[in-house]
Amino acid sequence: MDWKKDRIASAADGANPTVLARMKSGFAVFGDTQFLPGYCVLLGYPQVSCLNDLSIPGRAAFLTDMGIVGDALTEVLRPLRVNYDILGNGDAFLHAHIFPRYEWEEEKYRKNPVWIYPPEEFYSDEYLFSQDKYLDVKNRIQAKLLELTGRIYP
């Protein structure tokens, strides 16, 4: 199976190479593109359509985990800030985009949602996630997530 066809099931069965950690509410994974180094996604697990499908404690767990991923990125990468985005318009399952934002970004991008970046920059082959290219940062983020949660993907 191509792990990208079902990112959540592939995370659960260990086939998704972008997984950083198993969180209380799902899986923290690297984004497919790393045009903003450290871009992560929190995949809700078990899978639901949206935040409102969760119980109040389930929502609290998901939002807390989202913040914990942001804490790890802040500690490891020292961005200017972290942006959080829950949309669900393209992929109809609960997931949160977690974007570190950096001082070195052009102001016209840094002061706006990341979605205004040109697609050719956002999805450039230069920034595609690969284990080899991002192993060091993956290890550092995983170590911080383990410290913060006590959980790590196998």
C-alpha cells in the first residue's frame, strides 16, 4: 500500500515514514514539504471528520497535543512563532497543520497565512520530506516530544 493513500492507517501500522510520535490524540508527522523547516501535521486517531465529532475531552486532548507539537518545534527550531491551522477542506479527516514561522521569511509571507506562498515554492522538490535529508531534525523533535509526552513512535 502507498502510505500516502491512507496516512492515518499507515501511521498506525508503522508504514508512514513521516511519523514523529504517537500522541494521546493521534500521530505527529512531518509535513510532505519542509519549505518552512519543521512543518508538522497532527493526524487525529482514531479518524473522525472534524474536531466537533470528538467528545469534549477528545477535543481537549487533540488541541493540547497540537500545542505540545508547537512546544517541541519552538524548543528545537527556535522559530519566531508557531501557526496552527485546522481546515479539513481538502482532506476530510481531522488534522492540524503546525507551521513554524521564521524571521527570515519575506514580510509579505511571514505576516500572512502560509497558504499565500506560491505553490511552486510551497511544493518545490527541493523541500520534499525525506528521511535522509531531515533525519537530524526528526531525531531532535522526537526527543523533545518524548520528553514532553513520554510517548514516541516505535
